[in-house]
Amino acid sequence: MRWLKNMLGNKPVDDAPALAINGIELPLGLRLGGAVALDTALFDAAGSAFGFVAPRGHCVIDAYGQIDLGGGSILHRFYLTEDAFLQVNTTSGAVDEMKYFVFHETRQPANQAAFKDWVRPGSALGAEMVEIEQRRYTRVWGDDPAESWVPPVVFEEHVYRGRPPKLDDELTHYAMLYQREIPSLQRVETLLISAEDYGPSEFCVVYSLGIDVSTADLDIT
């Protein structure tokens, strides 16, 4: 009986943390309802060198996004309560890289035609360089970095929420990655721009700023 399990200190089955979603194991013990804290010592030392401020303390994982890149590669996104997300790239379950992003700006195209302007050839999304608040970011993705424009990378994301996890959103990303060197810190700051199509009439363009992180930079609970 559930009431007896509660009295004995056992969690109900429906409240148990999910270790896998959609048949894919979650990395590093991360889970919906868990929390992540980023070591902010680097930001304290950096002053205004970064284009964003990282949240302090533990942030709860409110949603989980899963992106199948093919070939056994999965992009896991753990969306946090403080307008941030931890992105973990795995191949066959092994962690390849991690990035910590903070949402910088969201733009709302008025309609589908305005959204298509963002993904058409020659648009700002895919340009060789992007400038934000007098900081210049250079395009990372694309076969030829000298090309003035390259098409954004398109991928599908499935977003889950709740315990037990349930599919909450499905969307198509048209994304491009940029970066800039910060010589004083010997670090690279990343800019991810993603035009998001939720269909049939919901669209947005999201700018996120982030850095590469390792498990040493994180406290996962």
C-alpha cells in the first residue's frame, strides 16, 4: 500500500527519479527535479569579461530536452529554474563535452513569414559574425569559415517535464554556434542562436551565452 510505503520512508513509484527517458540513460546522475550549481569563482574573478552572469547556488532541473544527433550521439539539455540550461553531449552514453548556457534574449517573430526570414539564405542566422553589446562572435559551424553565410543546423528536440516524465513539447531548431576568445581568462565564450519552430503558429529566436564546463565546475544533487 502506498500509505504504508510512505510511513516506511519509501517514495511512491510515480515520484521516483527517472534514470532514463525515452529509453536513453541520463548522464552524470542528472534528473528532473534534481539540481545543479555552477562554481562561480571564475565569474567573480572575471569582472565584466563575460557577456553574461551565471546564476548562483543550486538551480532545479525543471525540464529535460533530448536531441538525437544520430550515430549514438545524444544532446541532453537540462533546463534550470534560473533561465539557464546545462547541455551534455554523449556518444554511446559517454560524455563528450558539456556547456553551461544562460538565456540572453528572446525575439518573437510576428508570424510564419517573419520566422522564415530568420532561416532564409543571407539572414543574420548563419552570418560569419554576430555582434552583441559591442562583443563580436565568430561563426563556429560550417564547412568553410570564409563563407559569408552558411545554413543553420536543423534538429528536433523533445522536451519532458514532471515525475514521471511526460512529453511536454516538440520543436524544430534552426541553430548556429558562435564564439569569441577571452585572452585575459584563456577561455572561450559561446553564443548559440536558435530559431525555434513549435508549429503551426508559435515561433521564437533565442540567444544564449555560455562556456564549456567540466564535472569539476558543477555540483549535482
